[in-house]
Amino acid sequence: MVFRKLPGVSASGMGLRLSQKFVFLLFLSGLVTLCFGALFFLPDSVRLKRIFLSKTETQPVTVGSGSENDAREAHPKRAKEQERPRAVASAKGETSTKLKSLSRPPAGSHEATAARAPEDRTLPRSRTESASQRATSAARGAAAAPDTFSYRRFKGCLLKPPLGSDSGKPGDPATTERREKVKEMMKFAWDNYKLYAWGKNELRPLTRNGHVGNMFGGLRGASIIDSLDTLYIMGLMDEYNDAKEWVKSSLDLNSNGEASLFEVNIRYVGGLLSAYYLTGEEVRLIDPNSLSDGGAAPDGTSWSWGWASAGSSILAEFGTLHLEFIHLTELSSNPIYTEKVMNIRKVLNKIEKPHGLYPNFLSPVSGNWVQHHVSIGGLGDSFYEYLIKSYLMSDKTDDDAKMMYYSALEAIEANLVQKSPSGLTYMAEWRGGILDHKMGHLACFSGGMIGIGADDGAPDKRQHYLDLAAEITHTCHESYTRSATKLGPEAFRFDAGAEATATRLSDRYYILRPEVIESYMYMWRLTHDPKYREWGWEAVEALEEHCRVESGFSGIRDVYTMTVGHDNMQQSFFLSETLKYLYLLFSDDDLLPLEDWVFNTEAHPLPVVRKSCLQDEATQDKTLAE
Ligand code: DMJ
């Protein structure tokens, strides 16, 4: 899951005068803008280019309410650039997302913001707001619920305290001990990252140095951002404060390079949003309305796939923005973020689907599916996840998401779900009607996904969905128990005599991925069957035995051999997801209760948006003020 070019993300010195509070929140907005830029470059995945398509230069397809011509008239500069080879536009940085610093805020605006009650701080509408943005806002009307975000009101609309009555401390000593062990693992992973790789994206635990890579377009500190909420819920406050301090003083948005929209969104935007919602702390403030989106349809009424002259767009990438973007609208009161993701949704809802399935690749040129490869694992996975989670996060009001999710699930069941000769249920992959009897580790998240969606399915399907979720989770556990290390391979097969084992050398590795443990956590919450905690504990023991090295945790190259070779990489999602899900598995259900929180695909908790409650609270506030 890779992709796109983010030419020239420029930003700088942030307004850091928010003296008393610290933040995560709004620098997000910068990242989002960055994501906007990327939306228009979606299809240029390096991996994709390698695997699939050759370049063709064709006019891009414009979708949404406006015609292609309309869009071009409205944005002549963009239209012109679309005719150029993408690389030229990129090199010039004309299409880049630009983050404008608020380090010298216009007189009054920053101070005025800071002077407001901290819990009522909202991003001011920028003086640089474009005419089209203003028009959009106006058109949306004042009808839109409370037009400023209030942290106090948000907290008031949660059903339960986020950290529970006692930070989720389990009742029995044995589980408490297990939870403590997971916390120790987090501290160990964090301390080593801090010691050897501080500020870099990941720790290389064998060589004791940092890894930057090119996934985040020059952004640094992925492990820090990914760890914020985990540290916080575990009560590792010194570590959390160090992380917060780094975000405040060292997170540099002034970067150029290629970034993955998907990865930046799920890790940076998701991580910072989550830290803000959990703590209410503002560290850095960026006014999203002061950001130039460099050609990304600012009125939000249409969006095009821009300079995508070649390659396909990947379902799991353009389909994994919804949760974070909805929250950006919530926090900024700017509808543009929601409009963007709703347009993506509209396209996907309308387009014809083979057998009701969503193939992994869509051509930005023709607007049609490219190849009919369908997978619940890599390339497709989180698109389905974000449909059901959008529904849940909307307080069950987003009926389109609900409808799309359950129809997709029906098609998946009819075409992809299989049973092995010994009775293991698995998700095969589908290539134009031909089944590939392979299931990726990534696809193991689907046990949890089907589980959390079970209760809102048709009444006669609810038990069936819960059973299906349990069966898939069981199969994924089998993929672990059938290996020598008791860790699961990257992909396992159900053909040529294999059942839940990898048959190819290249599929035997384990890179500290969370998906299997993620499903244990959800299934534990949904059923309280103790086997899920036992399975989670087996994973802890295996991680300790095979992945823990002197200076951190490392992935391994072959789960089937006891003389393990380490890959020298402590992935940031190990801190964000694997350890968080383990910690939640051994905590009481009142730590981040599922009634109030959904986890993004990087395990960053985002709150359910209770529109009517927020509206009522806002009305009350207004009445009181009057
Ligand atoms: C994470 O970054 C996310 O879970 C993503 O959805 C898939 N890949 C990794 C973990 O395996």
C-alpha cells in the first residue's frame, strides 16, 4: 500500500505561543492539506507502477457534481497543469500542499483565540480563505450545528469517561499482571527508540540507529506520533510528555518529498487527532484555512484525479480517509474535508461492481476498475473497515456507509469466503472470478471488523456475522499455532495440501503486525470468551521470545524456524497497534469503550460524533450566554 507524490510540502515554524496547553490537533490540518494535495496525485504508487500499469497520458476524469469543463473553468490554473506531465508540475511544486505558518499570527487572531476558554478554542476562519471556500461555507449555511468546536461539549457528549473508572484496570490479578507485562514491553520499545532513534521514523534495534525511509514525504517522528495515545492510555506519562514536547518543538512540516497519503493520514493525522481528543491538549495550532491547497478543488464540489496520467488508484488508499477527514471538519467547522471524502464515497457507490465486489484498482483516467482483483487483505482491507466504522462513528446515522458495508459483505461472503477441507473458514482472493486460496496476515483484521458490525446487520444475520467473525479469528490463530515460533506468516494458503500455512519462502516473515491481535481484542470485547485473552498471551510470549532483542523489538524473517533471523526494524505500528490492542485485551472494557470510540486503521481512537447532543449543548450554551 504505497502511493503518491507530495511535492513540496512547505510549512514552518508554528505559532507556539499557546502557553498553557499543548497540542496535537491542528497541525493536523496541515497534514490534511497535504493529503488534499495527494488526493490529486493518488495513483502514482511506486509499487503499483512496478506491478501493473504503463503510463498513458490522458485527460483526467472529473467526478462530483460539476462537469470536467466546469471544474476547469473554475480552476483554470489547475486545468492547465493537468495537461502537463505530472512530473513537471510536481517538480515545480506548483501543485504542492502549502502549510502557512502561524508563527507570526495576524494581530488579534491568535491572541483572540488564546484568550477564549481553552475548551472552546476553534480555528479562526482565515483571512486567506478563498472565495470559493467562503461560498461553500455560506451555501452550507449556518444550519450546520455548532459552528465552533468545544472540547467541553465534546466531553459532555461521551457516554463514558474515556479511560474508564480506573484506567481500565482489570479485576483479577492474573490479567493485571499480563497487562503490566504489555506496558513493560511498550516502555522497552519506547525507551530504545528514544535512546537510539529519537526523531527518526522507526528504530533499527539491531544496529541501534534510526530509520527514516520515504513513506512520509520527509516527515519525521512516525514512532512518536504513533505512540502518543498508547503512552497516554498506559499511563506512561513521562514518556508521553517527552513525545508531546517533541511534537511541540521539533515536528517539522517543512519538508519536500514523496509521501504516502494513506500512511500520513492514518499515522500522523490519526495519531494527532486521537491525542487531542484524549487529552484536550493543544500543542501546535495551524489554521487550516490559511493553508493553500495548491489546486485541490477548494470549493469541494468537484474533485478530479488531477495529474494522474498513469497508474491506478488503490481502493484501500482513497477509501481510508473518511474517519480522519470527518473529524477535521468537526474540529475546524470547515465542510471541505467532509465534502472530499463524500465525493469519493459517491463515486464508489455509483460505479458498477462486478458481482457486487470492489476491485482493488480504479483507473483515474477512465473511471473504471482496472483488473478485477479483489482482496480483503492488502490493497482493499481498510476500505471495508472504514465503511462500517464510518457508520459507527456517525452515531449510526450514516446510512449510506451502512448500506455499502453490508452489501459489500454479502458479496464477499458469496464470492470470497471459503472453508478448508478441515473446516477452517478463510477469505480467499478473487481475480476476475478465479479464486486464489491465499489469505494475508493483513486480512486477519476482518474477524474484528465483521464482529463489530454484527449487531447492526439484518436481524436474521447478526448471529451469523458474529460466528463468521469468530471463525475467521480462529483461522488466523491457527496460522500462528501452526508455526514453530507461534507467530503468523505474512500470507498463508489453503491449496496444494496447505491449510493456514505459508508455502512460499517469501511469505514466511512476520513484521510485528497487529491484525490477528486486533481481532482477538474485538472478539474479547464482544464475547468475553477467555480463549481470546489466552491467544493474546500466546502472542506476547512469542513476541518476547523471538522478536525482543537487546535494544527493542524486531520483525523476523521466517516464522517456521526457531533460529530466527531478525529484520532489524521496529515498526511504528507495533507501538501504535500491536501493543495497544494487547493492552486493551487485558484491560476492562471501560478503557476506550466501543460505544464512544472507533479505532482508525492504525488503532488511533476517534470519538463517535453525536451531532444532536453537540447541537443541544451548543444551544444551551448560547441560551446561557444570552
Ligand atoms: C498498519 O499501518 C495499518 O494497520 C494498516 O491498515 C495496515 N498495515 C499496518 C499494520 O500491519
